[in-house]
Amino acid sequence: MSTTRDDDAAIPRGAISTRTVVVGLAVGLPLSALFLWLAVRGVSFDEVWAAMSNANPWLIVLAIPFLLAIILFQALRWRALIGDGAELPRRTYVALSWFGLGVSNVVPGRPGDIVRGVWFSRLTKMQVARSLASVGVDRAFDVITLVMIVLVCLPFVAHPDWLTALAIVGVVIATALLAILFIAWWAAHRSSRAQEWLDAPDDARWLRRQAAALVRGMATMDHLGQVARVTAWSFAAWGSWTAGAWLVAASLDLGVTLGGALFLCGVIGLGAAIPSSPGQIGTFQWLAVVAMAVLSVGRADALAFSVLLQLVVLLPVILGTPVVAWWLTTRYHARSGRGREPVPD
């Protein structure tokens, strides 16, 4: 992994800016309130409570490791994506991914990905721009994977207008992301002129050095085997989430098949990009209700499913985040004491 001058490696004091929080509140809260109203209108809360009360607790407990395993698989994908620069142990990637998710679940504006990118830069002495670019590519693979899941499910479900629009927009965004990644790869690995520009000297302008770091951060994959590993981890992550969601639906006896749970995974996963309140409260419920309607599940049962699933996902992550933050802090101080020497697995 290449290192840079100290001013490039410097970490901003506040990874979570006040502006991010304010914008997150101003945009996310009204949207979440709107989606929550859309999800609960006309629903009998007595029916929702009755459905939740009759849920099979053993199936819910069994769902927890599947729903949390997505953090493990996404962390391994991130590590595979970085490739030769992945000097940190696997457990550190898992901790960073857990911490980022925990921050997004409690801080408006969902800044968790920025936080884990900054912490990765702090631990590895990698340029912040390059570190954040790797996080962006990591998230891009989520979008591409989820779009593929939705497209696979389309022939087997009804096509309301919103679903058709979601598929079209998803394909456009996924295509754009793939084009950006290809251009970055071509510039970093195939174009001698671009490579000469990317090899910015220390006295180059700040903007050029940051742009070069962004491109190199997006172009870490340089062979098909690496792309295959990243893709495999991505499908493993969302496959695990699908299994967990199916178990939660089974605990309520909703009659949702694994294929139906896969469809829910695609819709809810893509819908996570909508600005919302911390924890996606409101947005998550609306996405679950509209997606469940395609599977012929009633609104009260769908709302009960969304509440249980969200609790199973959020509570362990939020409760574990302070412990993970403490562990990352101690690890940072330990690595700082050893300088830049890589830590073996």
C-alpha cells in the first residue's frame, strides 16, 4: 500500500460534520414521517400487535446470525476489493463495517460509510480520498448486486408501476456505476498517459493529488479473479440477509417463500438509498409494506414483519457499536505505537 505525505494522510477531526447531521435531519425526518404515515394509514394496530405477539421466537432468534452475517460478508468483500493494500486483519474490516453501520443507524444523514472510510485511512495511513473511494466502490457493488436480484425476481412477481420504475432506475444507476469503475480501471491500468497524470508528485496541486487518489481508490481490482471474489462475497452478503428475512417472515407464518424473501431483499436494499431518519424508521416500514403487497401479504402482517425485522437488525448492531468503537480506538493506538508496519492476520 502506498503512503503519502503527512498532509494527505491527515484525518479530519470531525468525520461527522454538523452540516451532515443538520441536512440529514432536514431531509430525512420529513421523508421518514411521510413514509411512516403511508405505511400505517388504514392499518389496525391491534392486528399488528396480535401478529407480533404470535411470532415464533425461536425462528426470530435463528434469524439473527443470518442478518448479522451480512456485516461479515460485506467486510470480506471490502477486503477483497482493496486487494494488495489489505494489510489489516479480517477482524478489523469486520469491526469497521460494524461501526459504520452502527453510526448510520443512530446519526442523521447516514454518515457511517464516511466514518469507516476515515477510520480505515487512520489505521492504514492511506490517503483519505483513496480510502473513501474504496468505500464507494464497496457500496457500488451493493447497488449492482441488488439491481441484479430485482431483475431476476421480476418475471415471477406482479409488475406495479413503482416496481417497473425501480427496475429501470436501478439498471440506469448500475450501468453508470459500472461505466465509472471501468473508466477508473482503464485510467489506472491501461492508459499510460492517464497513469502519468495519476502519479502526482508531492508538489502537485492538492486537487490533483486528491483526484488521483480517488481514481486509484476506485481502480483497486486489476484481475478477473479479484472481481469474482468481490462479486461472490456480495451475493453471499445479500443471500444471508435473504435467509434471515425469510426466517422472520416464517416466524409470523406469512407464507413467504425464499424467492419472495429474495425479492424483498432487492426492494428493501435498494430503498435504503432513500434519505431517512436514523435506522430508516418509516422508510423501512413503507418499503416492506409495498413489497409485501406484491407478494399478497396484508398490510398489518407486512407492518408486523417490518417492525420485527428492523428490531432484529438494529438492536444487536446498536448495542455492539460502543464495544466495537472502543476496540478500534485501542487498535489505532497500538498501531500508532508500531508506526506503519503492517499487521499480519
